[in-house]
Amino acid sequence: MALAQPYDAGLACEEPTVPNKRRCLSNKIFTYLAAGVPVILSRTPAQARLESDLGAAAFGYDCGDLSGLARVVRQLATDAQSRVRGRIAARAAAERRWHWEHPDDRGALVTAAGTAL
């Protein structure tokens, strides 16, 4: 987390052509949030749902839309208030819900595997 903190945003740019990438949320997203760093998300199905929950902590763009990605980067580069709001919202999201120890997630993989077996 300390390595992410100096940055204005973290990137979570996933390609939707791989089925697993359409469904997953990568660990880097949660590292950025815990560090208080807003995240730039490509709108895979999973990341689009997360974007709506993160509010000002997320800056989404449609997969493959390079001009949309450029708009997001330009906004972050030129709008200090967006960066400040994004940082505050990122840390708040990590404290509220999006962290590895949240009760809804803690042990979920082990439970799912046990149920499947």
C-alpha cells in the first residue's frame, strides 16, 4: 500500500475478452483503495458494478475506448478537486466495505469450495 500512496490513481484495466476478467475484481483495486488512491476501471461487468458503489473513488471508461480513458486521465491531471475527492472516497470505501477482512468476504472462497465438494 505504501508504494501506491504517492500516485494520483491506480489502473485496473482489464480486457473483457477473457471470461475470468469479465467476472473478477483484481487485488490491485483493493490495494489502491486501502492506500487512499482512486482507481481507473475499465468497465468489465464486475468492475462496472464496483464503480457504481465506489462513487468518487472510481473513474470508469468503456473497454477499448481510448478517448474515454484519455478523458479520465486528463480530468485527474487537471482537476485537483477530483483527485482530492477521489482520495477521500477511496479510503472511505476501503474502511466501509472494500477490504480483505470484510465479513461478507472473509472465508468466502473456503466456504464456497467446501460447499462444492
